[in-house]
Amino acid sequence: MMRTTSNALLALAAAGVAAAASTVHAADPATPQAPPKPAAAAKPPVAAKPATPAKAIVLHGGVPGLVYLGQPLTEFLSKFPGATSTPFAGQNDVVRIQIPDQGISVLAMGMTPASMTIESIGFNWQGTYEGVKAGTRRTAEGIGPGSNVNELLEAYGKPAEIAQESRKGALAQNTAPGPDATLRYLYRSADATAATFFIVKGSDVMRMATSHPASVERYILKKGPASGPAPAAPAVPPAKPKPPQQP
């Protein structure tokens, strides 16, 4: 009886030691644990392309959807009902239209008012130019009010041509520009169908204008197919005389 009890106590003691060892082993901080799996790295978001501001001026085009080269005159007038118009150099096929409070002046060209389209657009940025106040619109590259010539060159690179203006719209002939000269920086589109020039005085960018050179030549310079006289009909060569008949 004593041996049985003693054996039972030993068995209980052994079981307790084993349990205690198991508990200590589980709680032992020195025991290495399997490292948690690292979370999958999140993919970086795709950088969105900067959108062209809705009211920005696009080089060689104008302001998309508002005033742009090739825009029907009727559509333009519906967007700017307060625009003022004046004849251009007494011509019937060219009319100047201005929105003085927004710094915009355009030339519409065409054989009839119903067929006229906007073929030249000017944006003024400093002072008042030909009755048009300074506007606030900038190009998509950031050129606008307060821009200087260095910013212009950084945005668009070397111009195709630089010419000096001696007075409004007239180019100086063979004169060296002074430090405060008014210069015209000309840029052409890749397909040569449009051209844009920036007027720079000193170091300040004053204004810009974009146009279709072919329309300017046709309607203003009168070099187009509709400006010259109709070609003369080719002369008819005289008929050759018939040889005399033999009797």
C-alpha cells in the first residue's frame, strides 16, 4: 500500500515537472520564433500626366474650345457676346474683333461673314494695346503676365527668327536693337501651317499672337489664289493653210 502510494506520488510529481518544463519552454523569450511574413509591398501609384488648364493658351492654336484658329466666327461671337468689331484696313474680307476686358483680339477672315473663321489671335499681357487691356491667361507652359525673355526661351527654345519692331506691327530695317528694343520672337509649328510670335520689350514678354500664315497672305497681303486676276486663256495657234489641190 505504501509502495503504491509512493509510486503514484512519483508519477504525479513527474507529470508536474513535465508540465512546468513545457510551460517554461513556451514562455521562454529566448526561444527563436518564426519571423512573420513581410507584407506585400504596395505598388507606387502611377503618376498622372498634368492636364492642360482649361483656360490655358496652346501654342499655335489658341484656347481650346474658347477661341482657336479655324473657329467659325459665329461660334466665337456666341461665346463672347460683348465683343466689339471694327473694319480692318477698309477690307470686306477681314474684320478685327476685340474682347477688351479679357486681353483678346482676333482677326476673322473669309469671303462672306457667314464663312469667316478666326485666323489670327492676339493675347495682351501688359498695359493697354490697341484698346485691349492686359489679360490673365497664360500658355500651357506658363508664359503670361510677368514672364521674362529667359522664361520664354526656357519654355520654347530658340526661336526660328528674331526681328525688331520700330513701331506697332512694323519691322525695323537693318538696325541694331538697343537694350530696350521691341523684338518679335517667332516660332513655327512643325507642319508650318501655324506661326506664333511673342513681343519682348527689354526683358519683358508683352504679348503674343498666333495665326495661319496662309490666311494672312491670302486675305491681308493679297497673295492667295483669290486675290490675283484670273489667268488669261491660252492663245489658240492659227490654223495651218491647206496645201493647194492638184488639178
